Amino acid sequence: MSEFISTTIPKFTSVFSSIGLFFLVLAVLFAIAGRANGKKARPIALVIFLAPALILLFAGLIIPAIRTLLFSFMNPDSNGWVGFDNYYWMTQDPNIRTIMVNTILWILVVPIFTAALGLLLAIMLDRIKHESIPKSLLFMPMAISFVGASIIFKFVYEYNEPDEVQIGLLSTIVKFLGATPSDWMLSKPLNTFLLMIIYVWTQMGFGMVILSAAIKAVPSDIVEASSLDGASGWRLFRNITFPMIKGTFIVVLATGVVGALKVFDIVRTMTGGNFSTNVLANEMYSQVFVQFDTGKGSALAIVLFLLVTPILVFNIQSLRKERAHS
Amino acid sequence: MSNLKIANHNPGRKLFSSKIATVVVWVTTVIWTIPTLGLLVTSFKGDKDIVNEPWWVSLFNPKFTLSSYKGVLFGGDSESLSTGILPYFINSIAITLPATIFPIVIATMAAYALAWIRFRGSDFIFFFIFALQIVPLQMSLIPLLLLFTGGAHIGSVTVFPALGIAGDFAGIWLPHTMFALPLAIYLLHNFIASLPRDLMEAAHVDGANHFKVFRMIVLPLSIPGIAAIAIFQFLWVWNDLLVALTFASGTEEVAPINSKLASLVGQYGSGYTQLSAGAFITIAVPLIVFFSLQRYFVRGLLAGSVK
């Protein structure tokens, strides 16, 4: 215990002195630069307000991204050019083929399930009393890290030998239904889908909450007018409500695609990418930090970037449009 | 308001009857909550029961104990966790606080400059920062790590010395700060740019400079926006695995609890009890934030969803 205290105090000292120093530097800068007046005052203020962010963005994002692009054309140690070898390797390596198949599965299944389930629940939440309790419980998993969610589901997917007591919920249900449970994380291709469930479990609440807000924003006089015209139930939803929330629905889908492309924590925690469950982001990490091949890792990062970019551009644009309207 | 009432009473609007809706929503809610409940119950079971008795059986046969928590917090016989998980929990706090405060302050300042200190090119810079949101984390990990460990060189000329902060708290604060900026600046800019122009102009007429306006007007009025984004950033850092794995070595000096937990997965037996208690300790912090600051939390998460 005393050892714990003696290691903890320096940690907090370093944290609070860093935060203190940070604000002290800002206060001093503000005080000194605040005295400047006349023509120089504006440019000085501009530099002090903007320069820290720009320097960090250049050092942390722009230059590294360019270097990653260069590394992707270099050998494992980044000291010789290899042309497109790292990209050619991707087309030849059978593991990468598995990864690509899995990635396609992830971007097909995950967004559809998160968005569709989110929409269904959003519609139903609109219909019930006391919606806030189920809403916050359904949204709650979004607060949990993917590592935490993976551990939660590790207990759900737990498997014991058939003659032993099953302590995993999934195995128990399967046994109850009369089938034989198996070691779920080893059963391909089911294991990939079980990993997807973890993702859907954490992210569904996001779609539900924004779709719920979108449904509530549909003007009730439009709904009323069309129901007076005889539209009801499914037809009313298909012809009136859904067209008005379509934009939001597509944003939820696109967010799901980006999330599915970047998925890393779940796969790494649950299977480490083994048993044919590997995905792009995990392979990128393994190439760099396990195989120490900066070239292949960088090439994989570039592929990830190229896949994510069009969807993110679309998503950011539609979000901006939506904000402009509201 | 009366319109709304009429619409709600009008059966035509209903795609599902409210009875079916109530049943479906509550059944889904129960299904959605069961996995977390399972972890919570499991974490209060003793070493022996954890592998021999399903948690829903234990629920009706309660012999709950805090032994898992004692073991995981203060360590014990397990080699993988001899010192307990408490140091990693402290590390998470030590990482998360600065990695939330630094980017939010820097982003607020930049957002103010781009919104209210107009200059030629400010629109371009804003758009550029906005566009940087598309760069995934994976694009900068390797070069940034190389920068921290080896500095930057052009040929044999050292442009930038090795920072020597790899494996240090600062070596995790810095990447988190950098990666948070594009989204935070964009969102705060939206917020700050919509503050009333008259207020700013009146302050300048009264002789206040930009620093004073920033402190006395912009900061106080931006608190709701800043709070939502700060909560999002706090959660993002607390729940992060990739940055922690890359920039923090797995040691008890710096590694956060989330990455330690990830490394504990896959150890069976006594490791299993520790896993359940450790996981619950890790997710307790975000859950407390979630339930106590729900409104800001939802707003922040929705805004940050593009990250």
C-alpha cells in the first residue's frame, strides 16, 4: 500500500504541475500580448490564439500522414524504396484476402443492423410512455469501451466442455434449444458475426437517439393532414415519415460503415485477429508492432484512409447540411 | 402543442400499436442490459463459483463476496497483476485529465481566432482543419512514434530533436491532443461563431482586447458547448486502446486501465475473477459520467460521432 502511495503521488504531481504550467504559460502570454496595442495587437493575438493548434496539427497529423504515404513505398525499416511492392503484396497474400472478405462482411452487416434496429426502436420509442428509461438503458453501452464490451461478451460467449456446466449465456441458450454448444470464438465464420454483435450492441444507441430526434422533428401537421387523407400505418411511415428522416438514416448508415472499417479493439481483445476474424485495422497494427514492417503497415493505413475518406466526406457534408437546416 | 396532442391521439399515425411498441422496447431493453448485468453479478462471485456456476443461478443463490475486487485492486497471487489494477486506474486519470483539458483549451482558442479575428485566409484555414477530420488515427501513428523516439531529420541534419517522451505521460497527452483538435475546433467554431456579434462589438468599443473578450465573454458563454465536447473527449481518451498501445508501454508506470484490461483477457482461472471485477471498475467511470451528465453526454457523443 505504501508503495502504491509512493508511486501515485509523483504521477499526480506531474499531472497537476503540467496542467498548472499549461495555464501559467497561457496566462503570461495573454498578459504580455494583451499589452500590445495599435497595429500590432491584432496579428499578435491571432498568432497566440491560432499558432498552438496549427503547430500541433502540422506535427501530429499533416506531416505524419505524408510520411506514412512515403513509408508505404519503402521497405520494413524505411530506408529503401520498394515501389508498389507493399501494395502488390496485399493482392497476393491469402491472409489479406481473408481480411478483405471480413471487412466487406463488417461494412455490409454492421451498419444495416445498427441503423435498422436503431430506426425500429426510435419509431417505437415515439409510441410509448416513459421513454426516457429504456432510452438511456439502450444508449448506455455507448459509454463502455470496446475493450469493456468485449469482456462483457467474453462472459456471454464463454464455453465449457459439453459434459460440464455451461456458464456462458449463449452456450446455455443453445443447449436449452437442444443443440450442442461449441467453442464460439473458434467456429468460423460464426465468430466474425459474434464479434459484430458486440459492435452493434455498443453503437445501436447512437442511431436510435438521433433517429428518435429526427422523428420527433417531423411536423405533426403534415402527419395529421396525410392521415386525414386516409394514409395510415406502414403507408404513412413509408410515404411521409421516412422520406423526412432519410438524410439522418443515411448518416447513421455511413457512420456505421466508417466504424466497421476502423474496428480494432474488439477483434484484438476477443481473438487477436486469429481464427479467420482479422480485419484491416488490426492487421495494420500487427504489421507495424508485431512484424516490425513499417512499409506494409503504412500501406495498410493508406488503404484504410482511401476506404474511409469518401464515406466521411459524404457524412460530414450531410451533417453540415442538416445543421444548416435546423 | 395542441397539434402534437391531436397527432398522438390519432390512430393513423401509429405504425405499431403502443402496446406492441411498449413490449418490444422493454424486451429489447432487458436483452440489451443483461450482458452488463451478467458482468456485474459475475464480479461479485467468488473464485470457485465463477467457473462452476452460471451467474443467473448465483443471483438466486447469493453468496456474494468482494474477493474479486480485493484481488484485482490490490493484487495478490496472480503473476500478471502482482500490484493490482489500482496503479493503472491512476494512470488512466493521469492520462485523461490533461488529454481532455489541453486539446479543449487549444481548440477553443483556435476556434475563437477563426470565428472572430477575421483575416485573409481564415476561411481557408478553417476548411483545412475541418477537412483534417478525414485522416484516420492509423495514418499518423508510426511517424509520430518515430518523432517521439528519434526526432526528425532531413538527411543527416536534425530538424527536431528526439523528445524523449515516448513511454511517458506526456507522450500520450500529446498524440491525444493532436488527434482531438480537428473535430474539437470544428464543433467549437460552430458554437462560438454563433455568439451574438453585438456583444463582441460592444466589448471592443469599450476597449477590451481579444484576450479580454475571450476570457470574459466567449469562455463563459461557450460553457455548454465546451462541456459536451469535453465529456466526449474524456470518454474517448478513457476508452481508447490504440493510442495507449502505441504510445504507452504496458507498464504500471504509464499504461491506462483499458489497455491493461485488454492484456488480461485470455488468462483463465483466477485471472477470470480479476477480469470481471477489473472490467467493471473500468466501465464504472464512463457509466457514472453517463448517468450524471446524460444531457451533455448525449450531445457530445452525437457531435463527435464522425470521429
